[in-house]
Amino acid sequence: MTVEGVDLDHVAVAVERWADAWPRFVGVLGGRWMSGGQGPGFAPSQLGFANGMRVEILEPHLVSENDFLRRFLDRSGPGPHHLTFKVKDLSAALSTAEAAGYQPINVAMRDPYWKEAFLHPKESCGVVVQLAQSIDG
């Protein structure tokens, strides 16, 4: 059984500060600023590349509200954090994942524009896998 309509959306890298990633991802590899923001626990920024792929750079932010990224950095140091796959139908993708023996965590289906769930790294080759459905595809 396979999830239908899956696209690799981006790869996320955890760092202490966005600026730590700029020399490699912007200076050497030619990434360009796409977007950024701040939220409880992390501040994401996305860099775009010529082939349409994106790398998301995550730095800790407001860790008193959500410490998941701080804990990750303290345990693992800077490096790959998650892979985000966009799906056309998150409910169907979760049913497929569960039928295959995976236990999705942090399932959030309330936002009509962005629904998401995660597979724990212990179940997915050592990396967090994010499954997401967005209104813009």
C-alpha cells in the first residue's frame, strides 16, 4: 500500500542561528531567501534553489513555549531535522501509514490551510518525517 500524490517539499536543517547556515547554503550553494518567520519553539526560514527545491533553516525561538528544537540541538547538535512530504489527502495518507504499522504523532487537522502529522524518527530511519496537506497543493 502506497500513499498517493506525494511530493518531497523540503528538507529542514536545525541550527543555533540562521546566520550559521548562510555561508554554506547561500554563499556556496546559491540558495536565495524565500520566506521566514517566528513561532513558539522555532523560527523557520526557507531558501530556494534553481531546481525548485527548498531547504528550511530552523533556529530556536520562544523555547519556553515549545522546546522541541532546543532539545534536538542539545541532543544532536546542528544538522538535518526533518523531511516534509506534501500529500493531496492527509487523512488518507495517515490511514495508509497506520495500516503499514506507523503511529503518526502530533496530528493537527484543524487549520483548513495547513494540516500536518509526523512520523517519529525511531520509525523513519532516524529522521522526523512530516506529512502535510496545504490548500495551495
